[in-house]
Amino acid sequence: MAGDLTGVTSIGLIGWVALAFFVLLTLFITNMSLKAGEKSPSRFVTGVMGGVGIRMLVCVLFVVVYWVVSKERDTNFIIYFFILYLFFTVFEIMYLVSKLRTDKKNGLESKTN
């Protein structure tokens, strides 16, 4: 049927699982990066880079497990998953950079006062 978007708009249960997976993973990795940043600026950079690397490895593992376990093997899900990956990674980096700038600005203000 023309105009039928059920395959495009319905992400199914695995799509919701993937979204919950990214929310929890982002909370964990962002928290880990911020805790590293509290210790020293060099650890902040290491924490962010390590977090991005861990996120990538865990996400690839998630997709491989899905591909092996799933009987459907929906390539649309994999495209959706990596769009989520890019969205959450960009969101995390933007948040951490803004947090770093705020902390740096506050540090400069406290030194001048």
C-alpha cells in the first residue's frame, strides 16, 4: 500500500531495548568521565576518550549479539542503532565539552578574585 510507513515508524521491542541501552550507557560513561575530570584535567581527557572507546566496543558487541541471536536480522534495526550511537555520542561530547568550558571559566574567575 502506498504511504504505508509501518516498517519505518515502528521500531519494535528491540528498538526500545536499544534506546534504553543507550540511555543507561550514556549515563554510566558520562558519570565516569565527569568523575575522572574531578581528579585532574588530564584524566578528564583520558576519561572522555576511554568512554568513547568503551561505548564503541560495547555497541559493536550489542550489534554482534543481536545479529547472532536474532532470527530476523533486520538491517533497518542496525541502521537505527548506529543513528542512535551517533546521536548519543555527539550529545555526550557536547555536554562534556560545555561542562569543561564551564569548569575552566569558573577556575579562571576564582583565580582573578
